[in-house]
Amino acid sequence: MCKTDQKRRIVVMRYGMLIDLTKCVGCNACTVACRNHNGTPSGVSLHKIMKYEVGRFPHSKMKFLPMPCMQCDNAPCEKACPIGATVKRPGGIVEVLADQCMGCRGCVTACPYDSRQFVWEIKNYYEQAPVTLFEKKRHKEYQQGTVVKCTFCLNRLQEGLDPACVTTCPSQCRVFGDLDDPSSDLSKAIAAGNARPFREDLETSPSVYYING
């Protein structure tokens, strides 16, 4: 999946994702998988699905648009952060450094895809019930008053695994891989499906592509 530049001897790649909207059924399995893997507090969702209607009654249809972070190569959120708490990792993944984030939410405003969440408070999903052991453990990973976002499940990538949303999708509408490798399954699927980024006119160079978007 990666390429190595022999002169510089570093790995050159860019993670990306393809979502085939002709296959997405809006089941929200990806959203649930994301919440489960990341252990997000109630009210915090790193992955959302936008729903909209096309056509006119009685022939209208419901359509779905999954929206993970676009991991933009020209990320407005990175430029908006006044203290450098938003950084771009090797592979193109944009990450928030929680220990440095001061919660100004400038990056939230700058993101044109509404991909960032502000942790107003850390609470469990069922307020009238005791905090579960899962929540008690995972909520320690979050800091109140900071911004969080999708990272393509960075810790899974470091283990050689695909993001949770990709492996969970029952309709297999997602392909994940290396955008810089023309022989990768991702690059081939993008070319075959004439896939395009969402709101390409914004010139943010997203790493998420859509078929029939």
C-alpha cells in the first residue's frame, strides 16, 4: 500500500477512503462502530450520516451521505488553530493534540464539513443509569473543553487494520487505502467509479471520495 522514495528513504503515502453512495442504505452501522471503537461520550459523534430527499412525491427517495472527517490535504482547520494544536500526521491524517487544545473552537468554525466536535461535558449515554465499566475506562481518553475528530481510526491503522466504519459496513460501500498508489484498490475504485470529493469547489483537497455524489 505504501511507496518508498529510495533517495530520501521515507514512506510516501496518503490515506484515503471511497464511499459508494449507490450502496449506502443509511443503516448507521458505521456511526455505531465509530462510537464503540472510540468510546465517545454521549453527545459526541465523530461520524455522521446526512439524510436528504430527492425527487417529488410520490416518487421521492431518501438518500444518505456518510460524513467522516475529510482529512483535507489543504485543511482549513489546521490553519485556523492559533496554537498549532491541529497537526497533520504522515499519511495525511489530521489530528487534534488534546493536551494542547485550548478549546477556542476556531477550527470547528473553519471546517466546512462540520467534522469537528467540541466536548462540552463528559457524560454517559444513560443518565439515569450507573456509568458502565466501558464508559468509565474510555471516557478518561477525553478532556472536557477540547475539540475531537475522526482520525480514520489511527490506532487501528497502526496495527495494520482498516477503520472501524470500513470493516463494519454491511453493504460494503467503503474502500480504504493509499491515494498515492495508482495500483491500490482504492485508486482503482476511484477511477472506475469516477468518484469525486464532496464540495470539490472548496479547494481543501479532501481524502474522502464519493461515487454518485
